[in-house]
Amino acid sequence: MAYRSEGGYYNYSACENRNEGGQFIKNFISCNILLYSVNNYYPYSFYNEKEERKMKITRIVIKEMWYRRLTSAVILLTVIVASSVTVAIYTLSKASEDETRKIMREQGLNLYIFPKGTNLIDFYSVNNTGTFPDNYVDVLAESATFDAVRHLTGILQIKYSDWKDSNGSTHQIVLFGYKDEAQQKYLPAQEIMGFDVKKGTVQVGALMAKNIKPEEPFVIIGVDGKRYSFTIEKRLEEGRGMMDQGVSFNLEDLQQVLGMEGKINKIEALGCVCKDGRIKNARKQVQSIFSDLEVTEISSIADARENQRVMMNKYGAFIIPFVVISCLLITALLFYQNVNARSCEVGLLKAMGNSSFTILFLFLFKAFILGLAGGVIGFFLGDMIAEYFGKEIFSFTAANIKTVWPVFYYTILIFPVLWMLSSWIPALIATRIDAAKTLSKE
């Protein structure tokens, strides 16, 4: 099979015919490196300029990839597989973190901050405990050194023992007043995880909702003897523990009802994963600002979040390198096979005066082209895979799975380099081919 270039022909099939043997000039003829041109332009002439020679070598790379298109396609496929798997798993791992965070949000935040000296039995049983100023939340949020805790939400949590429903029945209920989640000044903004109750409205638990007729407002008598009425914004689903028998207010509304303006009795927050421990680091930072506060942790929620995060990280840390390394090994073997198949061609090129660097370039440039093309194709394929399966796997974050464009730039940088490295040893072997010995065998 011959390929026509400017002023000449380059015949690969003839190069692979090793039975025409004889002399050096016969190899020129058998391989159809025909040095002729109307304008006396010889593609492989010793008189060509270096720049022109590089252009011819580049053409050889392109034509060789087309001639051995099956091998080239397999190498390209290895890049696409490695790239698409990497992109898909990375994108899905990010979606998994968001999904876990939103699922765990339904269980509540995992850190409680409360007045030092509070009896935890009273605290967990909602026996009315000591209070502290609600502006503590804002002070913590504006601190430049406070980064062990996120999603700070000030809460006033009080038992109300004689609430009467519309039928006149008396019930003991729990009142929750939620301050708007604080945005920490020196940390990146994040989606709200705590309750966000609008002023003038309430959210009632599942058990409470059974005692309030549809379209009926929630009515409560304040400590001042006044009757307060609130629109029910939401009736919560069953299974929220103590909140099933509770009512959630905007903090300012509940403070007014109870006559406790400016007071809260706990802060709920999300603790980070820290090297010296979640609770230890959070307690240290909180008490360095307010020595009269204590910190405790709901370990089941915290551990569930951390275990899910660690599981996804381990999965990605195993599967991505495994796939990439496997593809690199396959590529290296294919390039080694390619070098053996092209030994006659390499011998001719060296006999014509091409340097070892040119031979090295011949193989590395091929690896670069395939690595770049496969990386780009694999990125978009992996993105489509993540989007398709993400919709099937994740219920909360399916609509939020989007193309991670920063990964694209890493893809077009990393994969060409990796595939050039995989072809490096075969390329070095090619530079050691002895032209005289190779051609004398023909």
C-alpha cells in the first residue's frame, strides 16, 4: 500500500515485505522511497532543511496511524476508556458527597454547642436549660480562626406543657426557634443545611399536624397572656423524632412568644473532618472564643457522613489508578509491537541520516496525538455516563450533576503526557535499531 506525499511515495506494505533482500539500493526500491520530483524536490533528501524534515516526519506519523489504523484505534480506545472512567467516577463521587450531605441533613446537624455546666440529661430530654446571647452565632461566623465548624444555626428549644388544640385538649409539645443559618465570613458559601423558617410562619411535626385541621393556623398563648397565630407553612413527615411532637418557629417569633428576646440555648452545626479529631478541634476553637460554651457530638450522624465520604474516596482511589495503569500497560505493549513491525522503516530513516531524536519523536508524537484525542473524547463520554447513571442513582442531586470543566483541562494535559510515557521505552528501543543490520537482513 503506497501513500503519496509531495514529490514522492512512501510504501508501508513494501517495507513489511522482508523477502526482497539484497543490497541497500534495492531496499530503497522495494520500499518505494522514490526520490524524484518535477521540481527536483526530494522528501527524504539529505539536503532538506531541518524544519522541512520535521514536517515530513509529522506526515509519516499521521500516515502510519492511518495505515495501521487497527492498532491506532486500540490505543485510542485505551485512552478513551481511562479518561471516561476517570471523569465519570470523579463526577459521580462529587454527586455522592452532595447526595450524602442532603440525606444526612434530614437527620440534623452533628454538633451541639451549649452553655458550659449544662446537664446533658436535661439537654437531651429538653428540660429547659440555661441560655446565652444569640449574637454568639454571629461572632463565631465572623471569626477568621473559626473553621472547624460549618452551618451554624442558633436554636431556642423549649418545652411547652399546656398547648391546647382546637378541640380544647391539652398537650405537652416542644417549641423550636431557628435563627437563620449564619454565613461564615472567611469560608466559601455553602447551601443551607439547617431549618430556614420564615417569620410569621411555623412548620409542625407529624403528630402535631394530626391535632390541627387543614387550613387552620397554629395558635399559642404567649407568656404575656396574648394569643399568637401563625400560618402553617409546612407539615413535616413522620420519623423526625422529637420534632414529630414539635413546632418550628423563626427564632425572633418564638423569642417574642416566650419573652426571651436575644436568647438561645444551643447552636447546631456541622463539624469538619479534622486530623486531630472532629470534636476535639471544634471544642478547642469554640472555647478559645467563648469559654462559657461546651461542645458535644452526635457521633452516629457524624460517623455516617465520614464513612460515606471515605468509602467513595477509597473506591475512586482504587478503580481510577487500576483502569489507567491497565490501559497504559496495554498501550506500552502495542507500541512495542509497533516498533518491531516498523524496524525496516526505522532502519531506512536512520540510514537516510535521521537522528535518534527524530526516531524518538516519531513514536512520542503518535502517542501525544492519540492521548490528546482520546482524552478529549473520553472526557465528554465520561461526562455523559455520569449524567445518565447519576439520574438513576441519586434522587436528590440528579439535576445538579453538571460538567466539571476544570477536569477537562487536567484531562487534555495529563493523558497525552501519560501515553507519551507509556511509549517511552518502546521509542527508546526504536532509537537503538541498527540500520546496517536491519537492512542487511532484507
